[in-house]
Amino acid sequence: MEHKDKHALVTGGGSGIGESIARALANAGAEVTIAGRRADVLNAVAASHPNIHALPMDVSDEYSVREGISDAANKRGPIQICIANAGIAEGGAFASTSLADWSRMMATNVDGVFLTLQAAMATLAADMPARMIVMSSIAGVRGLKGAVPYTVSKHAVIGLIRGLSEEYIDRPITFNAICPGYVDTDILRRQLPGLMKRLNSDAAGALAVMAEGNRHNTLLEVDEIAATALWLCSDAARSVNGQTIQIAGGQV
């Protein structure tokens, strides 16, 4: 189980962590399908590397996921590497969280992961080795103030990989979760204006506050997450199964 000539699927692969993982896998010789809702962004990434292929897909839509993944497998082979990375991050007070807010979070962050893994696994022969990785968060191993639905969703996907690791213990498939702290991505930087307003601070001050969410007081870089994903996808990690890999500059 190495990367070369394997077919990898990366949801949320058009930017940030997903894009970094997709590029790392492609550079290692994998054929990589990147999925997401923004076709223009996906196409731009795909155009930059011959091993990357765009798949417009909405993980919260069952038909979109099942048809999209089936089509990708027909074109490039069984999905032996699946990175369920697509997700949304929103905060707010619990008391003012509506059921619609809650449901939107779960539809993408939990239902989307369930659908992605199930559809990817349906492309595999029973004896085929595979690596299934979900992108959780430090919020998946501790509570995150002001983001209860997000926290619940990231705990849920850890439960999913733990359950799957037991159900498929007799097959050559591993299921693991990566739990990053605060990573310097576009998603994080889009939160800056609101944080600057709340803190009455400039951008540098707001970034510093976010960095304090990591134990070493430094924002993570996407290449750190990508390197972890590549290791989990390799033969070297063949006995790592049902685990949460925390990347936060120290103990969470």
C-alpha cells in the first residue's frame, strides 16, 4: 500500500488542507480526484497538475456523492485512498443556534463523511488494501467554546472511524482521524474581521489570539497536515487503525 498509481479521493480538495493533501498525493504518484462544490476552483487546481482531476460534488447531497464517486472510480479505478476533508466551520452561542444551523453543520460534517466513506468503500474488492481518513479537529477531542454544533460534528466522525475500524478489522483497510489545531488557511483568515471587531484589535493581534489555541502558540501550516495524511496512507502505517492523530503543538 503505497501512493504510486493508487486512486485517491480528496473531498474539499480545492483549497486549504484538502488542496495540500491532494498535491502531496499527486506528487507521490497517485491519481487524485478532488471533490468540492466550486467547479472553477477545482478546475484551477486540476489544471496545475496532470495527476489531479476535478469532480464537482456536494457531500451533503446523497445522489451527488454516490454518482460522483462511482463515476470517478469508473474512470480511474477503485478508491484505495479516501480523505474525507470537506467540512464547514461556524460558531455562535448555543442558545441562539437554530435547528437549521445545527442540521446544516451535521449534513456536511457528519452525513457527508458517512456518504463519502460508504461510497468510496463500495468501489473496493474485498481483499483490496485501502486507507480511509477523516479530517476531524482538536474540537473532536475537547469542547470548543462558542461552537457546540461544530464540536459535536467533529466528535461524531471520530466515533465513525472507531466503529468502522472494528467492523472491518479483518480486511486490509484502516480508518483514522487527523485532528489539527488552528491551521493558517483561508477559512481561518475569513474569521479575522469578526474576531478583530470582538477584540478591538488589528489583524496581527487577532491572528496571535488564534495561534494561542495551539499549545506552541503558533499557527499550523497545511504541509504539516498533508505529511501526516501521506504517512497514514502509506504501508508504514498499516497497523495504525482507529486512531486520532492530534496536531496542535503539544498535548490537547
